[in-house]
Amino acid sequence: MNAMILLPAGLWRLFGAGLLALNAGAMAAAPPAASAAPPALRIELVVRTVNNFKNRDDVAVFFERARKARVAVVHVAAKQDEDDERPSGEVFYASAIAPIAAGYEKFDALAASVEEAHKRGIKIYAWMPQFHDQAAVKAHPAWQMMAAARGHSRAYSGKDAVEYFVNPIDPEVQAYELSLIAEVARNYKVDGISLDWLRFDDVNMDAGPVTRRLAAMEIGLDPLSLNFAKSSPAVRRWQSWRAQKLSLYVGRVRQAVREIRPEIRLTAFLLPPQFTEVGQDLALFSSDLDEVHPMAYFQDWSYPPAWIASRLMSDVERKKTRNTAVRPTLDGSGTIVQNVGILSAVRKKFPEVDSIAWFTAGYWEPAEIDRIVKIHKTAASRQFKKPGP
């Protein structure tokens, strides 16, 4: 049994004050608790099937390489994006709707990718470009994007090279593109669907008969009568109307995917918000996306690396809804030092960003994947390095 020591009241007050002083000194001398460093930014890779997967062995080798690099997500092209090796719009899976790309009639690259990715704990997203679709134009010439030029409407075939766009406003076009998304969601255990080419190619399109009829009926405008060389209330109304049409389409995609497999995540690769001429307004459809992948190809547009954190990400954050995750997408251009600086700046200014996607237009060389791993590791080590004495 412990004996209680009895002290006069005055001594108790002095004794208590001394204890408080000792505790305060101990607290002041104690070093601050080390805060846990957030995890390094995850790696996502965007893969053009036509350049990387010719057979099942190609798929297995790539995903084993991705596993060793600790890649978290791979976006695999289920549908051709550009008009180069194969026409845009051809697909790399067993479709009953779209034409299958030559060489893939007996090789379902999407099915192989799903299996090899999941075997290794990697998430797989079906990358599905939308309105850049030569295959659809060839099958349905009336769907081709039309551009307004000097009061006339002409078939649009690209700016610097021959390209094939379909009209995003045409209900038949939307139904077709949506049917492909539904087909993939229904038949493949993908973890996500990545939309792309969700846009017009400039402000003066579409100017075909379907669009002209709808624009006249809904906003009282004819694109052939507009002067797109300068801003005006009419041009701004036209741009707003086109953006609304695209946003309604994204909403239909969201609903269709939800009805088939609600757990599938939906994202979109988008141009920078400052490119208003293409009709993408993230503020209108962000609520229908789980993620957004803004294209951060700074060298393509002659911007300095700092543009990504200072302008691009700020614009995206301002327009997106709170629950939409942002995954900046880089193309590997620039030096290692520049890319490390980009990742460090993004993480510092936007700490909620936890993943970076990387795109290459060709074959994913092992050395390039190693380079990306080095960039991520270097950025993480610099950011979380303990300060010196």
C-alpha cells in the first residue's frame, strides 16, 4: 500500500508549479514527430495496341515488364486512335459491330490484356477514342465531320494531315460509338473505360445538315452564317451549345456503363481547358467521370514545363467536381530533370494527385519504362528528403 505524503497547501502550489515547468520544458525540448511521407505517385501507361501487341506473347512480356516496374494501371487501345498503321475506328477485340483491324481477326488483344494484367494485379482500362473514326466514315459517309468555310460546308479531312472525324452532334454517330463502349463493358472484365477524341477539331465544325438543322431549331443559329475569325455573342452561343452536346453524350456513356457494370470507372483524356475551340468543357461533365486525364504534352504546344502545375492543373482543378480524380498525362518529352520537376511541382501544389499517366505513340521500349520509374523515384526522394541540421 502506498502512503500519501501530506504537504501544506503552499508547498503543494509550489510543487505543482514546478511540475508544470518541467513538463513544459520537456515538451519544448522534444523533437517534432516525423510526419509520414505520402506514397510515391503511381505509374499508369497508355498503350497503342497496333505498335505493341501482335500476339499473346507480346502481351505477356509487356505486362510482366509493367509488373516489375510497379505499374498500377494500363490503358490499352481497344479501338485505333490515329490514321497511321491502321485506320482510326478499327478495333482490337472480338466486335460484332466495328471492323476488326487486320491481323487481329484471330487475336483478341483486349481479352489477352485483361487476363495478363489481372494475373499480375494491374488494373486494365479499355482506351476508346470516340469521334476520330475513319472506319465509321467509310461505312457511313454522311457521318463525316463538316467544316464551315466562307459560307459553305465542306467535308473536314484534317489540318496538317488527312484525318477522319465523325460528327459528335449526330444522334446516329453517338448511338454507334456508345454501342461499342457497351459491347466492351458487357464482354470484358475491364476495370475502366478511357474516352478520347471527345471533341471537335476546331470552332467552325460541325457544319453538316444534321447539325445545322438542330442548331437552327435549338439556338436559332446557322454555323454557315457565323464569322469564326472573331469572338461575338453568336459565336459564344454556338460554342456553348456544342459543349453542351458533348457533355450530354458523356452523361449517356456514364448511364450505359452504370447499367451494365456499375463498378467500371470512367475517365477521359482531354486537351487543356484553354483550348476552347474543341468544345470540351470539363465543368459540364466532370460529375459523370471518376477520373480525368488532362494531356500535359508541354513540348507539343511550346510551353515550358512549369505550365503544367501553374496553368494546366489549375484550370482542371477549377473546372472539375470534387470527387473527380485528376491524373496528368505526360508523353515523356523533355529531360529527366524537367520531368522530375514536373512531378515534384504537381505533388507539392496538388497533393491529392496520386497517379501520373504516360503515353508514347510507338512501342514501349524497356529503357523508356525504366526511365519513367527513375523519374518517379527521383521525384519522390527529393520531395520527402529530410532537411539537414
